[in-house]
Amino acid sequence: MRSIKTGFRAFLDANAATAGAPVFIGRAEQNCPIPFIVMQRLRTEPYDTLDAPGDDSLRAETFRVTTYAHTDQAAHGIADAVAEVLDDYEGAMGSHRRCEAAWIEDESGDYEPPEYVDGLAVADLVVTIQHSPAA
Amino acid sequence: MAKVKTRGSLFKLTISASLTTIAQCQEFSTGETKNRTLDVECLDDSSPGVEMMNDGCVTQEEGSATLLFDPDSTNHQFITDSILAGSASFPIAGSYVFADATPASTTFSAVGFGFGATVAVKDVLKANVSVTYAGPLTWPT
């Protein structure tokens, strides 16, 4: 598997930073518990070369991680905790790929007016993960 | 006429007497093979166009390549080892192979290399290579 998407989802789902909020890829299940997290892959960078274009020994993927909660404070609290865990993380991330480096590209800030979707407060986080095949 | 993809194009140098692909090359540029021309515009020339002439010489610009640098790669080390050996390693024969059906290639004799690593946060380790040729490249005819 060339994507770390499922490993990243499992990593977040099991991490204490999410405070038990379930993590979904793409969209949340109907009637899921609140708060919850939805992650979407925004782009991939395969570091292709002319001589070995299929080499997946190092790839980068960028994800948007959106936290939904009843209050803006709760949504940002989880997003901040997730950012704290991910920024500069290196190590296992699922069974197929290993996180070599991770960095936060963007976070929705406190200076922005609280954003609500379907009555729920949301906080966004954009993270890029460089990963290689798990040993 | 055919439109030719670039994936599968190769930058090769002679290492231990055989042409060897320099691995993890992301892009290369051969540099321009050019006729040397002279500006022969005269003060009394009334035409607005600048008059040029060809003096019969052919010049060759440097080539360059971008590698995803692996400091442990022996063929990346070959380039830096050759530089640090001064003139002892040169000339070194090489070629650029294109990804057409033939495949076509252009060959050269290198008399010097340049090499520098680029390290940037949020990126992958890269190196820039320059190639100074002994003369014009040979192109498919």
C-alpha cells in the first residue's frame, strides 16, 4: 500500500490526543458520537525520478484533519492536542507505512470567528506526512 | 513526428568502464549546443534588424541535473570523488538517453563536474550536478 491514509486514521483513532473521538476518512458516519474527526487527503507528492518512477521508498501526503464538537473550545482543544502529537512525529503509523517526518502546514486560528457546520463547531488542521514502507 | 515522454530518460556516466545510470535523477538539462554568432551590425546599416553572422564555431553550454541525493549511493559518490580527484579522473564519457522507442541518446565527454546538496525543511534531500563538456554533444542525425 502506497498511501499512509488508513495507517494515519488508525494512529489518530488510537491516540489519547483525540480524547476518544472517532476518526473517519472522507465523511463521518451518520449519528456518530460527538466530538468526531474527519480526515481528507489533499495531495500527494511521490518524489518520482526519471530512472525509477514507481519508487515509493519516500512519499509525502497532505491531509486536512477537521474536528467537529459541540463548542468551538472543544473542537480547538482536540485539534490543538492532535497538532501537538503530530508535529515532528517520527515512528510507526499503521502496518504498511512508517512516518518519517510530519509537520503542521496550517491550523485554524483563534483570531478567526468560530465556524459552525450543521450546528457543530469545527477546527481545521492541515498536516503533511513524509513516509516510507514499514520494515 | 512523435511526442516522447520523459519518464525513463537516463543520465549516464562511465563508472568502472561501463555506462552506468546515475540513480534517482529527477531532471536533467543537456545545455544548449549553439553556433557561435557575431553581431556585425554597422553604423551605416539602415535596416532595423541587427545583422548577425556565423563564425563557424560550435559552443556547448554546461549540462545540469537534479538528484534525490543519497549520500550512501556509490554512483552519487562517484561524482564527488571525481571532483575531488582533480583532473585525474577526467575525461569521463557519458550519455543522456531519451525515452523514445529507439531509444535515442546523446553522448558527451565530461571534463569537470559541479556538485552541491540542497537541504530544505519540508522537502527531500536533493543535489544539483553540473557537467562541463570537452566539446559539443553528439545529437541524433
